[in-house]
Amino acid sequence: MKSIFYSLLFLLLPLQSYAFTHGELRIATYIEEPFSYIKNNKLVGENIEIAKLLAKYVNLDPLFIHCPFARCLAMVKHGQADMIFGLRKLPEREVYLTFLTPPYMIQHYPVRFFTLKSASHPIKKFSDLKGLTVGVLRGATYFDQFDKSKEIKKVELTTRKQLIKMLLRGRIDTFLEREETIKPLVSATDYKEKLALADYLYDRASATYIAISKHSKIQGYRKQLSKSLRKFVNDGTIQKLMKQRIESTKTATPE
């Protein structure tokens, strides 16, 4: 219930209200199955468990603030949250974020383009995206060729559920995401009968980082946090959590 409380609190209070409280590690947390999701009114998942380990290592209490991805990113940018998970390391983000090293995960799951089964515009190669309306998650990046393309019409939406709804209603032609993230958010019937995966996909491993705000007092812990993260990567702790996560997603409850 605590995670739900802070989610509601976020909606009611302005961004500036998240003042630093001594002893807390404020983690901006967005829903991305299976890394962080809500089950039995609690935030769970691999990212949540890693955050708890890091907080314990530096003797801080983790405080998870549930927010849409773009808002989470804005919070850490302005120091209203201390930490965020699941980012690509990009030069423009290094202006306001310190990335802990090493990356805590190398994602090998391909980015897929979801379409309607009734669609008349097959996507078999990248150039087939030209002229289509593609849904994207606000604030997210995917891969350079797509992110930098000026020939693709992109519609920014706040959540992955909105991407799904817009596609099912025919408001967008496609959206891109990892299959393991989308599948739990769609009914089995809709997934089987209405959605399809385009032939074209982006399948290159991507390093995934934890970052802390350069405007946060947690900056003083950056070396300790990187040291602890390196330990958890090297001793197999994170790999063990990932294995547990794979098992737990079999019974995960969508947000």
C-alpha cells in the first residue's frame, strides 16, 4: 500500500514538494514488466530488489515513487528524486545524471514493432516505417537509427497501456517495445486475435544503467553505490535476482 500511497501523493503534489529527507533514497520508479510492476498492491521486480540492496549498502531507506517514465526522468533531472533504473547511457543524459558503473544488466531481448493483424502495411524492413504513425513512450529512447529519424511520424504517449489502446483503436499504425513487457498488459484474447509482431525487429544487446541525479545529495554516495553495484554484478547476486524474476513473471499481475 505504501507504493500506492506515494503514487497518489505524486499526482496531488507539485514536483517541488519532494524535498530531501535525511536517510532516504528516493527512487523514481516506472512500470516496466518484468523489471518493476505492481502485484498485490506492492511494487515488485528485479529493479525493486536491487534498489533495496543498494540502499541497505549505504544505510539509507528506499522510498519508491511511482511515476510515468517521462515524469520519473524529469524528477531525477531536477533532483526531486535521487535514483532511476533502466536507462541507456547517452551524452545528453550525462549532463544531469551520474551513471553508476558497471551497467547492471545487458538486455538481449529484441525490440519488436507491434501492429494490428488487420494492418495493410507490413513492416519488413526499417524503411517500411516511413509514412507510418509510430507510438513511442514519452522520454524514452530505443535505438539510434529510429531515434534520429526525421521521416517517421512519432506520437508520444505516457504509458505502455496507452500505446496498446491507441493501436487497438487504430489511432497509431504501430509501436515498438519488448514483447516480454507488453504481453502481460494485454488480454490473452486481444494478444492472440488482434495484435501481430512485424517481421522487422531491432535485435542488438543494450547496456542498461542505474543513474543518480547530479542535483541530489545522494551524489556523495556515488562511489559507494558503484562499488556495491560492481560487487552485486560480479558475485552473481543480480544474476540470481534475474532468475527469480523470470520465475515470478509467470504469475505477475499487470498494473
